[in-house]
Amino acid sequence: FPSHDTLTNVGDVLVAISASGNSENIIQAVKRAKLLEVRTIGLSGFEGGRLKELVDCHVLMPGRDFGITEDWQLAACHRIARILKDDFV
């Protein structure tokens, strides 16, 4: 991994998105973020998977269907983007 200085800054937040909450690459990214003292938010479906126990803040998209869970996650990301745009642009 590159050094802490090249990828993160104080106050950064990692948003981790996994339909099952068990995607290994996402789990590893969250673990790395924790080592770098980056705050973490997770969006997952089903029962939350391993992701819900690792992140600082977890948002569960209820349901047991990957497609519907991913649709909810996409809608949440659109909403977050709109809030950020309205606040900072």
C-alpha cells in the first residue's frame, strides 16, 4: 500500500458499499482505512455482513435481493451527492 500521506488526510471518510456486506475487497479496504485512522461508513444489505461490525457508521438497506439492495444504495449515493453539492457548490 502507498504511504498514509499519499492517500488520506485528516478528516477523510471512506464510504464502503457492498450488497452482501461480505465483499472481501471492501472488507480489506475498511480494515486499511481503520489503520490509517480514516472514519468509515458502510452501506450494505441482507443482514449487514462483516461490514456492519467494522465500520464506524453502518446503514442497512433492508432486503434479500442483490439488485434491489444495489438500487437502494445507488439512490442513497445520489441523495448524498445532492446534499454535498447543495452545501458546497
